[in-house]
Amino acid sequence: MDRKITLITKRIFVNPYALAGLVPACFLLLFYFYPLSGIFLQSFFQKGKIDLFFLDQVFASTRIIKIIWFTFWQAGLSTLLTLICALPCAFVLSHYSFKGKKIIKLLASIPFVLPAVVVAAAFQACFGKNGFFFGVRIEHPLVLILMAHVFYNFSIMLRIITGFWSSLQGRIGEAAMVLGASPVQVFLTITLPLLKPAISAASILVFIFCFSSFGIILILGGASFSTIEVEIYRQAAHLFNLPLASFLSLIQIGFTFALMWIYTSFTKRVAGFAPDAEKANLKKAVFLWEKMMIAGVIIFILVLCVVPLLALVMKSLAYKGQVSLIFYKALFENVSDSIFYIPPFHAIKYSFLFAGTALVIAVITGVCAALFIRFCDRKIDNRWASFFDPIFMLPLSTSAVTLGFGIIITLDKPPLNLRTSIFLIPIAHALVGFPFVVRAILPALRSIPENLTDAASLLGASPLKIFRYIDLPLMSKSLVAAAIFAFTISLGEFGATIFTARPETPTIPIAIYRFLGHPGAMNYGQAMAISAILMVVTAVGFVVIENFRKENAEGF
């Protein structure tokens, strides 16, 4: 046993791939675990001793109890509605081949990569006052919230279920049909039980996103509807009640961690059960009812995923009943003639500057994390890889508002006094994008044959040369996709930015939120215009990412 530990220790401290793990470890320790520990201390310790006075504010307040209850049931209802919308569409996409299918799948996937503030602005443009959608106006904020959640998370449910359902087509269903089972019996007794892990995994993931929804609730819900996420922001930024905000953050963290653990167990069952080697047995529609079903799904996806975005663009171009670029021009002007006014163009400039910096940080830490996990998997023990992989995914299960709040209350003292630093924003953005980079690069690294790197090592190549001439070229497409993903995530990040951004260095989502919070046609028009710009940039980035993905890749 001692000899094995010694051998593992030598491998770790000699191999550069092993030392690469120190980069993400230090990054997470400083900017993730340390801020979370600050939240814990802020909740239970005041002036060096335990203080639980804020618990009365939670359990004795009917308002806070209602907020916690609303957070759960709106997330559950949003998840159920998303599943009802996605399941029939997943059936058609996983069973039939038709013209334009690739474009429809792409259009269905774009909403998920859009920033939450853009989604909120799109639904205001589509169903708000003088709504674009045939003049339909929806007054109730809760209806808008649920619709926006379905729009935002539809692609997650659709892609996960479609990918798994496609792999079930073929021999399993055919064998049951040969034995005399009807299509309904095949679905109820074979397909549905096999689909349960995929449906459960997708539902849990959607529930997590709806549970931690911030931008959509904040903008569309107003003062009447608030979730735990929004209340954390209000208690911290408006009421300066840090102990209560910290305790609500702990509730948020604990629940999302538990859900993420359940989600991981379901994804393992999905990965192990789906017959990936078997290609989907897609068929062309022959009967009229099949053609009508395909047409219905196409129309539904276009209405759900395209109409709100089209409304956003139309609102940004509409001025006094005419098509005009006045709102876009105003983004580059000082409309108020104030010396304290910061033109929206500066928000665009700062957003791209922060996104570029966050891209570098996220890619470097993500590549190092992926190299370390692969090293553990191949050279030490796959149990080490199974341990560190979810550790590196922890920021994905933590809300951006909680991350931003934790960073603000902890990184304000030497030697990490970053509260007034301009680098605090890209650090927070990189923390949010880091798990996506790891998930993009790790499969590419694991697909590289081990005997290829071993042969290079036997021929005298150092680990750095192996990385440069073997690993880097073979993972280049995934690296580009990861970089674009980190860049677009940073551009649209809102939850952490609302804590870390300074008034003189706003980002595009902050500018959109400010515009929507001020009355006047010009402010509303500029919100639509800058939202349209952000929508186009993120959509183009996603299209480029899709071109680097495998042809049949469906999951997230």
C-alpha cells in the first residue's frame, strides 16, 4: 500500500499533466470555495461568535416563506410545461428524417445560449404593450415568466431526450413488434421505461435552471414575484442585510448541490444504457398524419423559438410606425447631454474586453483541468478522475448571483482586495464559463488513443511535446468551440456581473437592465437595439460551435 502511494506521489509531482491540476485547483480555491466559505461565515458568525438572529427573519416572515415556496413551485411548473412541449417534438426529431431538419434543430437550440436579459427583453417585445405577436398582450407577469422559462429551457429537454431516443430506435422496437406488440405497447412497456433516465436527467437540469432563474424573474416578475435568487440580490444590494442574503444563498447552494448529485447519477445511467454504436433508424413520412405531425412540430418550434426573437428585432427597428435605425444610432450618442452619462457603446466595449479576458482565463484553467482528469483516468486510478470531475463542475451547480455575492463579501481585504479591481468581472465570468470549457475539451482528450501518446513517449517525446504535436492538434476543434462558448457566456452573464460591475464599467446585460428600468420610448428602444446586437453575437457564436460538434451530438 505504501509503495503504491509512493508511486502515485512520484507520478503526480513529476508529470506536467499532473501538475496542470494545480491551476484549476488554485483557481477554484481562491474564487469559488473561499467565497462560499465567506457566505457560510457571514451567515452564522458575527463578530467572532455564532449569531442566529436572522433565522427569525426567515421563518417568522410570511414573505420570505412565500418566496421560498414560489421558487420551488414555479420551477416545478416550468419544468412540467417544458417537458410537455419537448416530448412530442423529440419523438418526431428522433424518428423521422425530413428536409430542413438540421435548421429546425439549430433554431430550437439557439434560445438556450441567449442571455437571460435578452430573453426577458424579447418577451416584453413580443407580448408587452403593443406586442408584436398579432397584437397579443399578456398582462400577468407569472404567465410571461413561465413562457420565458419554457422558451429558454426547451432546447435542453429536446436535445437530451432526442439524442437518447434516437439511439433506442432499431432492434429493440423491431424485436417487440415481431413478437406481436403494438406501437402503443412498445412505447409503454419498452420505450418509456428506457427513456425515464433521460427524461429525469433533462427535467432535473431544467428544474435547476428555473430554480436559479434570475434575469427573467427580475425583469418580467417585477416587485410582485420574487425567487430566492432575486431576494438574495435585493437583500444584499438594496437592503444591505448580508446575514439574511447569506443564509438564503446557503439554501440555494444546498438544494442545487443535491439536485446536481441526482442529475449526475441519472446521466451515468443514460450514458451506460444508450446503445450509442447503433445508428438511429430514421424514416421518411409516408402517411398524411405523419406529414401533418412533422408540419405541426416545425410550426410549433418556429413560433416558440423564432417569433420572440423576431419581435425583438422588429421592436428595435420600429420608430413612430416606421423602420428606423435611430435606436442603434443612439447607442453611440450622449442623448442626455450629461457629463456623468456613460454611452451604451462603452458597455459593448467593456463587454468584449471582459469576454476576451474571461476567455483566456477559462480556457487555460479548463484545459489544465481536462488534462489532469485524463491523467488521473489513465495513469493513476479512474476513481481519482471520478472524484475530481464533479469537483470541477461545482460552479455549474451554483447560481451566478451566489457566486457574485460571495466574491464581493470575501475578496475585499488584502492580499485579495479585488472589490474595486476591473479584473473582478472577467474572473467571475471565467468561473461561470470554466465548467463548459472542461465539458467541451475532456471528451476530445479522452478520444485520443492512449497507445498514440505512449508510442510518442517511448520515442523520447517529452510531455510538453506530446501536448504540442498530438493533444493540441487533435483537440483543436473542441478548443475553438470551448473558447467561443466561454466568450459568449461572458457576454451574456448577468447574475454575477450585477454584483461585481462598477457604474463606470457596465456590460451589455447591465445596460439592458438599466434601459428597461427607465421609462421612455428612447430607453425602451435602446434596450431592444442592444439586446438584438447581443442576440446576434451569441447566436452566431452558437452556430460556429455547432459546426465544430460531432454530427449526431445532441447532449449538453
